[in-house]
Amino acid sequence: MKNQYFGDKRDFFKYNLLLDLLECLDLATRTFIPMLTPDDGTNEGYFKRYKCKDRRGDLNEFLKSNKEISSLSRYFKKYSFVYYHYKDNIFFKHSTRKEYFSSIPHKYLQGSLIFIDPDIGLETGECGYMRQKGLEKYLFYYDVESIVKEAATPCLFAIYQHLQRDQRKVISDLTYRSEILSAIIRSKNIGYLKDHDIAFLVGSGSNQVLDDALIVLQNHSKYHGVEYGVV
């Protein structure tokens, strides 16, 4: 996640979905793990010209008038759930990756919706390829493992993922990632929502939490016209 992207169309989709999940599930805590990285000086993230349509108007206004992810704590104050924002003003570095994930407070991982927001998504290909893009932009599978070991059921995991540019490989790529995540989280399935070039992968070690979350994803898909799938 970069502050330069904050409040763009993807963020609007992202936080609408997360609020749908929280409003429909019996989870009292939302934990945001942003993996914040420095702005890169491009205009890639400034996609703030989008229509609110039938999504949350107050969220739309908030995102368009704020420039940093740390401001989210003000927005979420009006909700009944507890919002934990982990190092949302400290840059994530690959060199301190182990310390970053092992230092998440235990209370952040108890009965929570745990949202992890890497720049690109889950690790892919060879290390050399990811190094060219920037290793700090990827969430590694062993990072997820370290969080799962500390998390107490019921928790729901949601992960941001950029999609393959080759549309012919998108579904097979999502399936591959979902199967690995399913084993790590001990989730019987992984659900996902896909919109253009991004997706959100969702899983839980609690069958009840997962089943409830999949219903939310299905309803969100039908209402907002985005693609739903389950692996």
C-alpha cells in the first residue's frame, strides 16, 4: 500500500467490501496490516475520478478529502467494531519482514477481520523477478503462516491481490494462490471477488465464519456487478 494510492477507485471498492463483511459477520475487531511503502513519484495511484453510484457516500467523501491511510482511524470511529491499524505510518521493508509480522500485538489477532494490503499481492515466480519489482511489494506465504500461528479462531483473512495481465491466466493463477492459502489458513475454501485488475482473497479456519463471509461476497458480487468465485 502507498499513500499516493489512498482514496482511489480501488480503495473505494476495498473499504466498501470490508465494511460489508464486518457489518454481516460476528467479528468485533478489524485489523489492518498495510505493508506501507514509499510513494514512487508517478501518477499511477491518482485515480480519484470515479462515481459513488450505490456505494457508501460518506466513505466516498472521506477518501476524496484525505491523503494518508493513517486517517482511516478517524473514519472508523463511528462504527461499533474495534479498529486496529498496524504501523500505518511506518514504511515496510523486506529486510525487517520477519520482525514486522512477528511484532503484531496478540490482541489484534483475536476474533478479527485481518486485512493484509501488499502493493502487488502474494509472492509469485522466482525471487529475482520479485526483486526487480521490489520484494517489499509482496506478501510471502510464510508471512501469512506467522500470522495464522498467532491468530485465534474465529478470524477472517482478506488479502489484496493484483491480477495477471494475461487474462487467459487469471483464473488459474487465482486457483493456484487460493489452494496454497487454503492449506495455510486451514480454510475449507477460499472465496474471491475480482474487479478488472484486482482481487480480494478471503478465507477462515472457522467454517461458520467462512460460510457467512462467502454469502457476503456473493451478495456483494450481485449488487455491485463484480465477479465472485470460490476455490
